[in-house]
Amino acid sequence: MRYFYSLLSVAAAGACMVVFLSGCVKAPDQELAAAKTAIKAAQEAEADKYMVNNFQNLQKAMAAAEAEVELQKKKFALSRNFTKAKQLLKNVTDLARQITADAPGAKEEIKKQVEDGLASAQKMAKETRVDIKKAPKSKGKKVLAQMAADLGEADSALVQAAADFSAGNIADAGKKLADAQRLLKKIFDKLSSSGTEGLM
């Protein structure tokens, strides 16, 4: 009889161990779903546009978490351990929620920068047009013509930037503004150089 009770005790202990292990080997489906939902919320808050580096780091963290999940799934059932994967997914969820909360502020900051940049670039474009007309003929017709063409392209970029800004497409407006600023700097460098040296 004592032997029988011993067997029952071993069986019971084994059953408890199986239950314990099953908790460790169960795939973190809920955590994975929560992380994906949090990332989607961050994207809907436009974090991918106004917090580009943060959002890219978030995607990398998610990729690492998913890789850990897949790594464990490939293992023998009782040797799987999703503890690390769950922690990684929790980190992703927490980071995504933080980014979601910070995204509106980041958008407003960039909006102000673009607004100020547009006003400055538009003023610079007008001044540059006058400067090109006053540029010495010694710079050469080809160089003067190129500067005029670059200015025309910059003007077009500024018009598009202003339209995007008015439509609320701040990120696109910022890209167009950057294009215009690059062209205006190119013209300024040519106007500032002596003669035709370095202009071709």
C-alpha cells in the first residue's frame, strides 16, 4: 500500500511539473498581439513621420522579439522558454505607448520648424533672385543660366511645401522645404565664389 501511495505522489509531482513547464512553453500570443496593437497605435499617431528614429528602433525591437518567439517555437516542446520573448514584447509595448504619447508634441515641434523655415526660405528666394540679376557677367552665361534654373526649381519646391503645409502634410512639406533650401544654398555658394572657379 505504501508503495502505491509513493507512486501516486510521484505521479502527482510529475503532473504538477508538466503544468509548470506548460506555462513556460506556451507561446506569448497575447503579448504579441498587444505589441502589434501598440505599434499600430503609434503609426496612427504618425510617429513614423515625426519620430522617425524612435519608430525605426521600435520596429527593430519588435523584429528581435518576434525572432526570439520563432527561435523558441523551433525547439522541442518541453525545452521551450518564452520568458525572454515575453519581456521583449513587453518592452516593445511600453516603448510604443510612450512614442504614441510623444508623437503629437513632436509633430507640433516640427510644424513650427517647417513654418519658420518656409518663411525664411521664401524671403531668401526673393533676395536670391535680385542677387542673380546683379551677378557679374564674368561668372559666365552657363553658370548664370544654371543659377536661374536652380532658383526656379527652388521656387517650385517652396510652392509645393506651402501647399503641403496648408493641407496638414507637415512631413512632406518638410521634405520639399529641405529640397528648396539645398538649391538656395547651392546658388548662394556660386554667388559667393569669385569668378567662375568651382562653379561648373
